Amino acid sequence: MKKINVICFLIAVSMFWGGTARADDNDSALESYNRTMYDINTTLDDYIMKPLAKGYRAVTTPFIRERVRNFFSNLREPASAINHTLQGNLAESGNSVGRFAVNSTLGLLGTFDVANGWGLKKSRTGLDETLAKWCVPDGPFIVLPFFGPSTPRNTVGMVGDALADPIYWGKYYATFSEDWERYSFYYGLTALGFVSLREENLEFLDDLTSSSVDVYGTIKSAFIQNRLKLNVCADKDAADAPASYDFDFDDDEDY
């Protein structure tokens, strides 16, 4: 019940923040904060995440890294199932449940995508998309500490989806003799998910950095453009328009 109350609170915050905050991307205070936080995140990435990602790549093989990516991708299926239901897509919800059941068992904890070969194709969604379909405003572009580009609604969506993550619940129901083991399990797997995602995007981010004069401006424009397809209540014509960028910030980012 407490988790339901948290989600309801987050939805209320998203509606209030998105509805009352001016989504003026030229607001000087917000722009100053965003650029400062982007610089901080870039420094953290240069000294922590990027070296970890390179080290992870150096000590693993492509086969192992694919198994790890599949494992974390499978953990997103419960959130997709819940949100497909909230969006009224019961068939897609059943598909996500089936994928999770098959891949968690026959697919060895999701490390192999057996369900895809059975015709159960991945159909990812989340609370952010659910709130968009409920016409909750997106709000202004913001840069979060560590997590990077976001909006108030997207932030609420990330938190809500995290509450549906089996790893989150695993730390409560798995058998641990000590609390440190419980939290080592949770934070260790979560950290591995972030490192895996960073490794997957090493070349992409290097190319983006080297080819853009204003990397922050490029990322901001691309992020806003790609979110238009979610904001169908705000502007159906813009949502149907093709994105003017070749990359999608929401493309199978599991962590």
C-alpha cells in the first residue's frame, strides 16, 4: 500500500510541476542550472563512468556483454506489463508477461531472449508513456544529477518504473543473513546495469562529443525532438512528425 501511495504522490507531483512550470527553454535560471549540471555530469562521466565502461569492456567478451544486456532488458518486462495494462493494451501486457516468464526460465534469467524466437516480440513501455497518454504535461527540459536529460514527467516515470523492477523487490524477499548483503545485491546489480549501458554507448557518445560544437545544445534539441512522439495530447501533428535526429534517447535504455 505504501508503494501505491508513493506512485500516486509522484503522479500528483508530475501533474503539478508539469502544469505550473513554464516550459520555456530559454529561461535563464533553468538554462544556467542545466548547463552547470551537464558540466558536472560530464566530469563524473569522464572520471568514473567512462573508465569503468572501458574496463568492463576490456575484461569481458561480446558474448558476455550481450548476456548482461539481455538480463537487464528482461527486468524491464514487469514495468512494461503494468503500464501496457494502465494504457488499456491488454494484449501487449500479456505479451510482456509471457516474455518475462519464458526468458526468466528457459532463457536463464533473461540472459537469452528465447521468447523472441517464439514470436513474443519486445514491446517496451513505461510510466512516462502512460502519463503522456493520460495527458499529464511533460514540463520543462531539465538535467538531472548523474541521470542526465529529463523532464518532470520523465523523472516521475523513471522512479515509478524502478518500483516495478524485480531487483528492487529482490532485496526485500531474497534470503540474506545480513543487511549489507541485501544492499550489496541491489546496488551491485544496479551499478552493473549502468556500466553495461555506458559501455554500449562508448562510441556513440565519443562521436557526439567530437562532432558537436555545443554538445549540451545538441543533446537538448535531440531529447526534446524525440519526446514529441510521446506528447500526443499537446500536439498531435508534432507527435506524428519524424524526428530530425538519428538517435533516440529512449532506445532500449534499461538503466
